Amino acid sequence: MSTPAPLTATQLETLPVRSAVLCTTDRGRAFLALKIDQGTGRHNPSRWNTTDGPATTVQIAAHNPVHLVPATDTTEEAGA
């Protein structure tokens, strides 16, 4: 399985609020970011909460963000 390409700032802006991304710094440290507010442009970028604190889309884009998509559970629970 190949690693998805990191998202650009433009792609991050198009993600809906409550989207989660996994970011990796140049030194290999990972952190999570959750989009909490949709921005309206360059002077009012979307806001994100991360495991390191608040951030903007530009800051998130600098850290190799990959969109986290919930897995689809195709198995049935035992006994259901």
C-alpha cells in the first residue's frame, strides 16, 4: 500500500469542518489536526486544533498533512 501524497493548503481549505489530518514534521514527529472553522480566504484562513495547540491552514500545510478517512467496517459484530 502506498502512502498518500500530502495535501496542499488549497486542498486543506476545501476539506469540511471536522476533517482530521495526520501531519509529520521534517524530523519525523507526528501530530493530529482537526479542522474547527472554515476560513473565508487568505486574510481569514481556516482554523485547526492540533495535539500541539491551535494552527492555521498554512501552518498545517507545511507539515505533510494526510487526510484521515474513517475505515468502513464490513464485519458484523459477534452475536448480532
